[in-house]
Amino acid sequence: EGTTEVTSPISVEDIRRHTSPTELMDSRLVLEPGIAALAALNATSADLDNLNRCFERTKAVKDHQAWERWDGALHKAIGQASHNGLIEHLYDLLNVARSHTEWGRLRKSSLTPQLQAAYTRQHEAVIQAIADRDPERAAESMRAHLTAVRSSLFQQWGWSAGEGAGAK
């Protein structure tokens, strides 16, 4: 009694149709700082190598499509480094939302070389905190990164938090 049975997983179409850019950023801001903290506690040497590999690729790429692919891979690698299966699946959903919603088009229009360089520095701070086994700093670095992403995107789109952007 009182339980709900999930009969089917969420589909890409459900995510595309029902997720706004604001909802995606809100979800990321709620989830990813805690996930980075878990990664700082649980990452293996192999995880750290993977984080650094993804980070080096984000630094090296020049085109938007490659940046998005490696940025997504880096964030997913942080989720994998948490060593929590549910979190890994949540990251998969976040990446689906990033690639199959209005987010991707809007992000492409706002990503400049200057923002890419800033995001790269922010990623480096997150990875360093994880490598240093500092969960508080990992969470704060991720929060600062996502807050900067949100701010730059919303500024580019002419939105304030909660304004127009939440429309589905």
C-alpha cells in the first residue's frame, strides 16, 4: 500500500518535451555539487585518470560539437567517480536532457572561446578538489561552475532566473 510502481523508464521524447533549460540548470545545481563531493570521497586512481583525460580533451577541442561531447564526458566521469549506480543513471538522464532539448541549441549560441576558457578553469578546480579528496571544495567548485554557466546562459538569452526560461 502507498507505493507506486514504475512501469517504464523515462524516454528521450519525455525529456525533450517536458524539460526546459531552467529545469535542467536547476536540476544540475541541485545534484552535481553533491555528486562532485561523493567523487572526492570515492574516486579511484583510474577515475582520476579518466577525469584528467576528459579535461585535457576539453582543453584541446576548438569546435562547439566536440566541446559539448567532451564537456558531457567530463561531467559523466565525475558521476562515475562517485561509484553510485543511481547517480550514474541520473548523469545519463542529464546528458540526454543536455543533448535532446532546447538547451543544446541555446548553449551553442552562447558558447564563446572566452566562456570555454573560463569553464575549463572551473573544471580544473573541480577536478583538483576531487584529486585532493576535498568533498566540500569539490561541491563548492562545482556549484560555482554551474552558477557561472547558468548566469552566462541566462544573460545571453536575456532571461533572469525563473523568467520565461521555465516555459515548456
